[in-house]
Amino acid sequence: MFKSRLTMILSSAAAMVPIVLYFYLYSRLPDFVPIHYTGATADRFVNKWSVDVAMLCLLGWLGFGFMRLLQFLLRKIFLSSYIHNLASIHRIWNAATLLVTAAFAAISVCALLAMM
């Protein structure tokens, strides 16, 4: 499905950054980390090994999966126009997938760094 191998590699690398950062920062994190804020005040704390923190680290993969699912569904719905504009659609989707994956991964990284 992915025509550009480079886009697939870059998207995967961007999605892996929060996971690698979490394992790197794990020993430095306090036992309870803030997971939700109201304004500037933290109002929910969880253990650093909780599912909430793991889900936060997986946001990049969530963005990647969402874009792949959206591409699949739109291709099924608009098959005739998809085939007609195949080259331009692939370039647009590759760029959009990389952008969304990187944005979700950046959100994860910012949240992990705020836990320090």
C-alpha cells in the first residue's frame, strides 16, 4: 500500500521516538506522574508504569494507524477517482501520514517531558 518506503520508515521512526524516550526517562520519572492538568494545575496523577502513560507513548502509532485506516476507507469509497489520480494521491497521503504521525509523536514527547 505504501508506495514510498522512505515515508514508511520516517513515520515508523517518528512513532517510535516517544516509546524510546519513555524507556530512557523511566528511571528519572517520579513514582507518580501528572497525567491531566486543569489550567496550570495537575489534577490527576498515575503511577509511571500505568496504562495511561503507555497509551500516551503510543499516540504516534495511533496517528499512523488512523491515517492508514482513513486512506483505506477513502480508497474504497472513491475508487474510480482514486485510480485516475493515483500518483498525486499517493504523494499527498504519504506527506499527510508523516505529518500526522510526527504531530502525534510530538504531543507525546511534550507530555513525557512535562512529567519530569
